[in-house]
Amino acid sequence: MEIKKITFHIISIPMNISVRHALAERSVAENLVLLVEDSDGNVGVGECCPRDYVTGETLESVQENLSNVFIPQALGKKFTHFIEVVDWLT
């Protein structure tokens, strides 16, 4: 398997009710969806919900890391077994 294409999208999902706690209030969930396509046309999908008050990440910081670090390192990478993917990600 060779990683051929990686794209990501910001999705905004309106909530039926606002969620409020000591650190934030939200009426929309803004998440990032990542799509990874291999040389056989298989597509994997992942999602993250960066919250600066929880993980220290923001949508902007995740986009920057994906664009400048992860995607350039991952494109063209070849794996023969799933454990190789896990090891590489670790």
C-alpha cells in the first residue's frame, strides 16, 4: 500500500442546544475530517475535535501541522503490513 492522496476538511455541525461549561460555550461543533487514499483506491477517514482548552490544539494549528508536517511526510509512504502504519504513526 502506498499513500497517494490526503485531504482534510473542516466541518461545522450545528448543535440542537448550546453546550456550556466553565471553559467554553458552543452551539456549533467544528471538527476536522481527514481522508487518506492509497494506491489501490482504498480510503480511510479520521476525525479530530481540536479544543485549545482541552488538548491545546486549534483547528488552525491542526491544519498547519497536517499541511506542513504530516502530509508531506506521509505522501508516497509505502507499507506492507498494518503494524508498519502503527509503528510509523507512533
